[in-house]
Amino acid sequence: MKRVMKSGRLAIETLRREGRSRWTDSVIRRGLKAWLDELLGLLPPALAARLDRRACTRLWPPTSAPETARPVTLLLPATHAMVQRITLPAAATRSLHRVLRYELGRYFPYEPEALHFVARVLRKRDERAEVELVAVARERLDAMLATCDERGLRLQAIDVIDAEGERLGVDLLPAGAAARAPRAVRLDRWLGATCLVLLLALAAAYLHHERQRLETMQATVDGQREQVRHLQSLRHELDATVGAARYLGERKASRATLSELLAELTGCLGDEEWISELSLENGREVTFSGQSERASALIAQVRRCPSLEQARFQGVIQSDDATGRERYSIRARLRDRDPTSKERNDATADRP
């Protein structure tokens, strides 16, 4: 059971190492670092130093207590670590730490359980890969971590300096061994997180306000469109009413009035003919009756009237013993006329 648990812890630690190594060598991390450097370079030096939470470097062994609360990257001399460059098949780089955990005894004079190691791929060529393997004894590493803890150093990473004084760019700090950030740093992080949340809330509130404005404007536009449709409906109704009034006016102007019709019949029949009744039905049917010396000749006289057509007797002609005349009743149809002719006639009649 203990062996199974130990194997599980080793597997988890191997996965952490692989993930950390990939993140350390990733292009995204280098890009973010360059971007943060540019941003800090734009700030005043005092403010940039306060906001800069990147790790500072300290050589092993540390000789003094830290001056600031910034995290520390511990630099080990080349004599405190073991470095090997080996060549492996390219397929082995997919699970590099898992493969090397079983091969440590071939490269270092220690048991695999007594070593803490990291590995990174330097280059790949064809089907082979060149790998840099860096290891340190766990006993020595534990002593380093205890000393740093006593000195108050908050470790963020452990790197190695080669014989030429250049950093290898690895991290030998075990997973979970990084010291907890001090309260001031945690407070800054909480403040930063709070500012980010407030910024997101402000953006959400702005979007909500703009959405409400858009909805209000949309409602206003819809109301204006409804008013326009109502005005267009009223305009159509007005146009229809005006058209109907114009049509009625034209129809009225195209037909003679009763007074005009009576004057016209008087001129056509003469002064000797009597008209006792005159009626207009349906705006077109004209019926008039009266007495005449010679009623049979009235049809020809009525046909000379310009406003009447289709003249005919209605009923029979009867004699009136009291007057000695003939009583008649004539029915005719009112003829339509050009309204402009009436206007010309009225204008002619008004001339002196």
C-alpha cells in the first residue's frame, strides 16, 4: 500500500514538473514577461519598484536577510548541481520526466529516489532529441530550503549557473515548496483582483445602460412609426373624403338645378305653355306636367332643350273642360354637361 501511494506521489510530482517545465519554456510566458517589462518601464521608478513582484536573484549561499518582500530566484553554482546532456529518441520527449526517472542511475551516482531533477529539450533533429538533465541531491536541496526559510527568503525558483557564469534557465524548486506570499503581497493581489472585478462590473453596467438606451430608442422609433402610420391613414381618409366631395361637386355641377331647368323649359316651351308641377328624381329623372293648347307638339319642343333627353309622355293626354286646354305629363332624362360650360355661361351672363 505504501509503495502504491509513493508511486502515486511520484507520478503527480512528475506531471507537475512536466507542466512547469513546459510553462517555463513556453512562448506565451516569454511574451507575457516582455509585455510586463514594457509596462513597468513606462511607470515612474518608485511606482515600478513597488508594483514589480518579479523575483530578484540571490547567489547561494545567502549572506544577508532580504531587503524587500519580493520573491527570490536562488542561483546555485555549477558545483552544487549535476548537469548532463543526453540524446534520446524524439518520441521519448512526450513523457520526458517519466522516462528519465527510470534512467537516472545511468547518468548520476545516486539512486533515483535520492535525486531531484529537471530536464528540458534543447533541440530536435530528425528522430533524435538533445536533452539537458539537471539534478541535485535531495538531502542537499532540503538543507538549502531550510536555510532559505531561516533567512526569510521567499523562493520562487532555483536556477543553476554554469561554468561560464550563464544561467541554465531551469527551476529546481520542488512543486509546493514555494514560500507563501507575505500579507502585503496578498493584499496587493486581492486589491488587483477587486479592481478587476470592479472593472468588469463597470463594463457590465455600461453595457446594461447602453442596452436600456437602445431599447428606449427602439420604443421611441416604434411609437413614431405608429404615429406615421396613423397620419398616413388619416391622410388616405382625407384624400378619399376630398375626392368624394370633388366627385359630388363635379356631379352637381354637371347637372342643371331645378331653377335652371325651369328657366330652360320656359324658354323651350314658350310663354303660352303652363307647367304646374316639376320634380327631379334620383338626380336624373325629370317629370313635369301642366296644360297646353296643343300637347302633342310638346315633345318636339322639349327635345330642343339642351339639358333634357329621351323625352316622352307619361300617361295619356286629357282635356280640361274648365280651361279648355289639354293636360299632359312628360318624363325626360337629365343630360350630363361639362362643368366648364356652366362656368363659361355664368361668366358670359355676368358680362355687361
